[in-house]
Amino acid sequence: MAECAEGKQNVIPRYGQGEHLLYRYDLEIESVVKGRGSLIVRAAEGTFMLREFQGSAEKISGIARVLEELQSWDPANERILPTKEGELWVRDEDGPAYLLKTYAGGRECDVKNPIEVMEGARKLADLHLALRQVHPEKPEAFLLAEHELGEEIGRHNRELRNVRNYIRKKKKENEFEEMYEKAYGYFYEQAQRIEEYEQSLRKKADGIRTQLCHGDYHHHNVFDCGQRSRVLHYEKMRMDQPVADLSKYLRKVLEKNRWNAKLGVGMLAVYERLLPLTEDEERQLYVRMAYPEKFWKIANHYNNSKKAWASKRDGEKLKHLLGVEQSRQEFLEILYNRRN
């Protein structure tokens, strides 16, 4: 158990997630419990969330300003709480940084409920419209080269090749590795074709709108879609194409629904009622959706973990991926034919 801090807190359990730094906030803390990758802090002043932050001081300062501006869009939107010294994050000398923000709780969007899924799409378009009006003082703080689409696709393709080369050098392959070898040619051909298509679009495009985007918009980060929906967790906010957010939300929902084309088309229709896509944005959306992201994620997980231990889980995911591939291709054909 952690010691009391400055006489204003009850005894706080040790979680190893920055709870020992809470004394730096002017709060009368009543309890601290674990949340999803965070700590929920209940205090006399309200309920807050302590969450690790990876980024620069300029980035967190920029996010805080954007969140303040978004209060006029949604008064229930989260805000970052400063410390007693007015700082926006806390950290040990050699440890990670944490931010504390307001937290209202609620329930995540239910990906199996079409009404809630549609509300999540509507909320995203509404958020993008609101963010169009926000112009950060230092936009460069929201830019990272690794987020550039062509760079990301090229990096992912190199990683797919590296995994294949590693497996080929092994004397004895396990079940997952044999499956990967068989599936590699099919999915890598898709990945290579999309890389080439993206390069051709980059040369032809007159310029696609970039603006502040959420950066991590999916069903875990939009709450209470059956009522008054709210968006959470802006820590990965960045300057990007709005279709980056849209494609991530679409993909996450469709993966949970076996690539139900009717659901995907409905989500796009709801989004476009508020924010119609241009032809260039349609094509960029296709690129992002057609890249075999799930195959790369499985390969990346295998590559970054103890390969013998991860293989069984990765093999199950690969079997599922192959089982829904026809449905995925049917949706992609609909998406491609919309503007091509």
C-alpha cells in the first residue's frame, strides 16, 4: 500500500501505474481502482482517469488546448487536469509520463448492435466537423513521419517479408508457421498491389484534406452510443486525413461482424450524411481498407513475442482471417466501385 500524500488522500493501493504521483494534484482522493490500461481516481472533486502518455511536452500542451476548444462542441468531453504547479503531466525522473483527465464512465459502443455502430459513425463525422474549426498553434507537434500512409505501408511490407524469411530459415516449422507460409503469397500480393496503388494515387491527387484527427477512433473509445455518445482518449490525436479515423473504425467494427458488407455500407452512409467524401478520399479509404492489416498484425505479434508461445493464438487468428476473407473481398469490391 502506498503512503498517504500530504494528508489529503486515503491510502492508495500500489498498481505500478503512476498512482504514487497523484499527490501532485490538488485533489482529496477517496479511492483508486484499475481500469483498461489506466487508473480510475475518485475524489471529492469528481472522477478522473490517470493514463500513461507517450509524446512530447508540445504535444500534450496542444491536446489540452484542443480539448478546451472542444468543450463548446460537447461539454461532456474530457479535459486534462493540471498539477498544483500547472503542469499537464507527471513523471518520475526515469519513468513514463502520465496525464490525469476528467472521466464520466459509461459503456463502450456495442459492435454487435447496429444502432450503436451507426451512432459511432455519426459521432465521428460530427467530431471531424468540429476539429475542422480547430487550428493548433504548433501543428508540427501533431505530425510524425511514421503516420504517413505510404511510409507505413512500405514498413509493414518489409516486416511481412522479414517474418517469411525468418520462418524459411527454420529447420522445423510449427503449425502456425506452415499456415503463414501458405497464406503469405496471397496476402503479400495484396499488400504489394496496395503499396503500388497508393504510390500512383499520391502522384495524381490534387491534395487531400488533412486536419486534426482523433488518431485512435474505435468502439473502445466511443461511449454510450445508445444515449448521448461521447468520445474518449485523444492522446493519439494527430494531423492526418479524416479517412484514417474512418477506416480504423470501419475495420474494427467489420472484423467483429465477419465483414458484413451491409453494415459497412450503412456506416459509410451515416458518416457521409454529415461529411461527404471526395473522390480522392474515397480512393484513400479503399487503400486503407484493402491493405491486409490483420495479416500484418498477426505476423507482427508473432515476430515481437516468444514465437513458440504465440504460435497457437496466432494460428487461431490466422484461421479466422482466412475464414472471413471472401466476405472481406465482397465489401472491398463495393468500396472500390463507389468512385472507380
